[in-house]
Amino acid sequence: MSTYDKDQRLADWRQRALDFEQEIGKAVIGLDRAIRQILIGIFARGHILLEGDVGVGKTTLLRAVARGLGGAYERIEGTIDLMPADLVYHTYINEQGRPQVDPGPILKHGELLSVFFFNEVNRARPQVHSLLLRVMAERSVTAFNREYHFPYLQIFADRNRVEREETFEIPSAARDRFLMELHIAAPGDPVLQRELMFNPRFHDVDRLIETVRPGVMPYREIADIAPVIQNHIRASEALQQYALDLWAATRRPADFGLRLDGVDMNQLILAGASPRGVSMMMRAARVNAWLEGRGHMIPEDVQGVFRETIAHRVFLTPVYELRREAIVGALMEGLLRQVAAP
């Protein structure tokens, strides 16, 4: 492929991506940043962990994403009695009164599955997390004496942060497998709040999803264009050093002059971001640069994905982990402020 053809292909896909972003915005309002981050995650080929209160539009958002991609959508609810096999198959008594085994939510659509939503993943047991991690890492699973592959699959998981009874906190190794953790919140703009409350179009979710044009961004082709984006976007030596400094700062924030009220900075960090984490950060930053129409990265591309890709990968010592929500946001903002950008 010539340079001109590659540039034209990337330009055509960028327009598709922006059209997709606009279509999703028809179904959900007040979530522009979340939509952009999900778009970045799709082209960075990473899975996404969602966090937010009940009823803020997470399911509607993901159903709209699945429709815009054009593939099949499946959802499962995390419960304390859920077993790994429940993701793969389910048994029941059929009309003839005989036991029957059918494919479960992961296998039901085969390669057509483009979006799988695991709601309240921390209600499921660690055994279920293990199976989910394999599907995330390998996009495959073994069942019925054969291997099933899901080359186009995007996994989203929601973590219940309100109720703590009968929950199993996702371990650090599992959280590190997610490209991003996104916080989904109700819009703070009174105009948007009024729209959600009083505009009848937002009261019928099924009809709302139908307003999204199906297959705007063909899910089968994304795996091919994603590496082209990564190879096309350049990073200068100065930008690379900036990213390395940010990585070092997640492990030793005090070395960069960061201070937080009521926190012993030398005792704060148990583990900083992993090599996989910063690699994912750079993948996301390249996609951000491409969506902004550039062939090279600038500091704003890294900054634009830093919190979503890194915050859930920084682990605090137990005494501070109890105050995680209050500390991590200030930590991320402080690191971006203290680490000098080129």
C-alpha cells in the first residue's frame, strides 16, 4: 500500500470514528468524554472497566456502542452464585422434558460478538474473574472440546462501588488487564438534567437505541486498522522522555516534588503503573492523536488519557487505600502538574 493510500485509508476511518461518536451522542447526553474514551479504547484494542452509580446510563451507552459497531451485544449480571460455566453454557429442561445444553452468553454469537458487558463484575467470584481474564487476554475460550475465538470482541465490566456486601474486590492483576477505568456520572449541567427528566425520548431506551445508525464503524475491520494507526503516529524523543517521567512519577511521586495534604508521600505508593500499563497508555495516546488529525503525538495526547489508563494501576499502601477515592484523583492531577512537559 502506498503512503497516499494509507493516509487516505486513515482519513476515511477517522471520519467513520467521528461519525460513530456523533451517533452514540444521539442516545446518551452529558457523556461526551466517556464516549471519546470508549472510542479510543476500541481503536487501541483494549477492554474497559466502568464505575458509576446506578441508573447513570452505562447500559444504554454500551448498547448504543454495540449498535454503532454492528455486532452482537451480550450482557451478564455478576452474582455471588455465578460460576465460570455460566458464561459458557446453560442447562435446562426442554419442551420434551429432557435436559438440554445451550451455548451461554459468550458463545451464543460466536465471532459475531462485538460487545460483552459484565455488570457488577465484583459480585462474581474470583473463579469467574479468571475465565473473564482469559477471554480478555486471548479473545478465546475452550468449551465443548473445541476452541472458540472472538477476534472482534470488546469487553466492558462495571464495578459496583456503593454496596460492599457479598462482593469480591478485583485483584490488581485483573485490573491491570483493563486498558481504562472510566467513571460514568450523571450530567451536572441543569439543562441536560432537565432534558433527561422531561424529554420523553429518553424514557424509552429501546426506541432511543434505534436512533443510532447501525454499523457506522464496521467491527470486523477495526482489528486491521488499529495497528496501522499505531505504526502511523510518531513520538518524538522529548515526548518519549515525558512519558517515561510520568511512569517514574507513579512509583516515586515525592521525587517530583508532589505533596498532598495529610499524606506521607514516602509511604503512599505500594506499586506504581506496570510496563503493560504505560504501554497501553501510549497506545491510547496514539489513537487520541489520530482522532485529533495529527500524525505525531503531543503532551496533550498523553495527558488526555493519563488518568483513565493509569489511575487504576497505581496501588496505595493499606492505610491510604481506604481513602483511595479522595487520594487518587488528586495524585493524578498532581503528577500531570509536577512532571514537566516538553
